[in-house]
Amino acid sequence: MMLVEYCKSYFYQIAVFSDTTQLLCKRSPIFTQNYLKNIERLWKQALQQPLKKGYKFICGNYSIADVATYPWVAIYEFLGLTLDNYPNLKRWVEIVQQRPAMQRGMQVP
């Protein structure tokens, strides 16, 4: 669970430092690049690796780790990122986004 909290911290920070806060980005574009780099590192080390072992979900079975992490990964396009270099993560996103409960949850403002 600590891993999920660690990942969420970076996802939140990049959302804060993304293009939606134009003034901050104009002042400090290095923040954006730093956080994007860290997100990709987290994708590779924390998320891609367990999924690479053949797991369908982050911890093997669908769990709170998937529920808590999915919304932060699902905004990858908004952040200007791609999952093309992370095929297992991309597969995971596609599987999780098909779950009816996740679809309902993502509609909550």
C-alpha cells in the first residue's frame, strides 16, 4: 500500500505542475520535466515490473492497489504521456477501465 501512496504523490504533483497551471509552468518548466521523468520511472519500476511477471493486476488479484492507482495512470494522455513503451501497463489500463464499477467511479466529479 505504501507503494500506491508513493505513486499517487508523483501523479498528483505532475497534475499540479502540468499545463493546466500555465503560470507555474512558465516559471518552472523543469518541475514538469522532473515529474514526468519520475512518473515514467515509477511506471517502469513499480507498475510495469509486477505486470511483466504475468500478473493481470498490480498485486496479482484485483485489489485496492488497482483501484487507487488507476485514476492516476488513466490521465496519462492529459499529462502528455504515452503508454506505448509500457505494454503491460497499457494492458492493465484497458482491463481495469472495462470494469463497470471503475467506469461508474470515474464519472464521479
